[in-house]
Amino acid sequence: MATVVSASRRSDIPSFHAEWFYGRLRAGCVDVANPYNNAQVRRVSLRPEDVACFVFWTRDASPMLKGIDALEGYAFYFHVTITGYGPPLEPSGLPAKEAIEKLQALAAKVGASRLVWRYDPVLLAGRYDAAWHAENFSRLADGIGGSVRHCVISLYDAYRHSDSRLRKAGILADSASGRMVNWADSQGSVVDMMQTLAEIARARGLPVSFCAEPELEHRIASENLACIDARIIRELTNRPFSVRKDKNQRSGCNCIESVDIGSYGICPRGCLYCYANRRQNVLI
């Protein structure tokens, strides 16, 4: 049975490690260390017959474009994150206009059916309130339009290390959690905001799905697609692959099983909210 390969939830491989990835593709395999125990290393075959699909996660896939013909014979699609926050949340991220232009260039090369726009995470803190998100999301959706197959929206999930960075930057109050969503007493306002974003997207021809947000899926009409979704992969490949739910993901995640070939702590962007921005590591 072929493997779905995630590249990567842990690091932006297309932006910063494209040459490494193509080198491993030529070698036909990659060794992946357990992120919690570097002494445990797993060898993952990258031969065409062993890969059901590559799922890439990035903010800028342009470094991959020069060598992307190496993916001929493979199924693949991209999640491209464009949030429009800018500094201080994203101290070295691409300006929104440039990020959209690069997404459009990628769509022209591989096709919109292989691209998903991620508006993720939606951080509700400080000046980033519902009105800010509605205006920001509308502006981004105007530019992205038909360059992607759908849009994924997800609320920020609090982690101790990312909350700490947000507090130091003055974005979170000392006692606050970045999640700032208590479904028992604030679900109406959160659902209203997400409903607004979904309507903005659909008005521009963009279907919407929610990432690991079952509460929203129950309340707002959506595509109900997982980020690593068997239905999308079946469109791209005829190789057999596991459709079991990935037990290693957070609660509410509907993604199917995959093998992630990235490492935490190797992305230089330094986004304050990023769960993967923690201890330093290296790709093997």
C-alpha cells in the first residue's frame, strides 16, 4: 500500500528546503527522526510506486518551481498559507500582495485544483478582532479568487510556547490564552465571525472547509474536507492508500494517515503564533 507523505506540518519545506527535498527524491528515500526522540529514525521510501500523494504545506512554494518537473509521475497538492497579518505576528513573512502573486504563479504551473488556500490561524486577540478579520479576509479573497480549489479556515490553538511569545509581544494579556474561545459562553460571536468569512469566500466562488473545528462544521455549511483528504487524493492517484483516520493528530482533525518528513524548529520565519516554532532541529 502506498504512503501519503506530508511535507510538512513541522516545517516549510517548499520555501526553505526545496533542494534538500529534490535531493531526497532523487535518492528515492528519506530518513525521518522521531521529533520527540532523535535516536528513533524511520526510513521512508520516496519512489513513485511507494508514494500515494505528496501534501505540501507552505507560505511560498516558488523555490520549488524550477525543479517541479521532478514531481512528474507523482500525485501532489499544496496547502498555501496566506493570512495577511504582517509584523509583529509574522516578522519575516511575505507581504500579502507578493504572497498572492506567488500563489498565482504556482497555480499557473500546477493548476488551481492542486492548491488550497489556508487562512490559518485565525487569532482573536488585541486588534485582531472579528471586524479586522472580515476586512482582511475579504481583501485576500479578492486577490486569490479562482487560483485555488477551496479555502481552509482554522482558529488558533493555544500552546504554551506560542502563547508566551504572544504575551511578550503585548498581543495577549498576561492571563489570557490565545485560543480565547469558550464554546459554552462565546460560541455565538465566534460562529457569526466564521459565518461571515465563509460567506465572503463563497461570494467569490471559494468553497470553505474548517480545519479541526467540528463545532464550526456542525453550525456552518462547509465542504467538510480534511486537510489530508482521501477524496482529494483519489482525484490525483490510482494507487491504493490507507484511509484510516490519523490517530497522531489533535482532537477534531479528520485527516487520514500520512508520514511527515519534516522537523520542528527549522523554519526561520519566526511567526509568533506558530506551534512548530520551538526547539532547534535539522533535516536528515
